[in-house]
Amino acid sequence: MDILRSELGRPMTTKQVAEFLSLDEKTVRKYYRELGGIRLGRHYRFFEKEICNAIQTKRQMDCPSEERGPKERENIQDEKGGFGLGIVNEQNAFKRMERPDRHGLFG
């Protein structure tokens, strides 16, 4: 048991994780996999180090690297310039707007 505790940290229940992360228990149960937890029947178990590892991994995935980010932002143009932002062809957009409302959504 000491080996398990030293490698994974202290075991935690859903309620303890919710208090630790300032979340609702339902949210912890919903995202137990993303938080590094396991489900045993109808019980959820977490380990402190696994929660920290899961959060750290998620944070690294969500943060773009500094060397990649600015280069990508240099190529962004407004809707008239293209690059897939906004309306590429205004005439096609107006044609779509002139179509009849078949489903009665805009009436």
C-alpha cells in the first residue's frame, strides 16, 4: 500500500476531488477520465498525483507554443482578404439569403 501511495499519491473520493478543484461532484463524475480517475462499478476513485498530471497535460495541450503562435497569426486576413475567414464570395452569401425559407425558421 505504501508503494501505491508513493507512486500515485493519496486516494481520493469524488467529494474530495470536488472540494480540491472547487467543482461540483456531478462535474467530477462527468469528467472522471479527463481527471485521471477510474470507475469501479458505481464508485469513482482518483489519486492526487494522477489528477495533477491530467491537469498539467491538458494545460500543455491547450497552450500554443510561443514559436508557433505568432507565425500563424501573421497570415490572418480580414474577410475581404480571404484565408477562409468571413465570407469569401459575397454574391454566394446573398444568393443563400434570397432562397425561400422552406422550414419556416425565419418567418
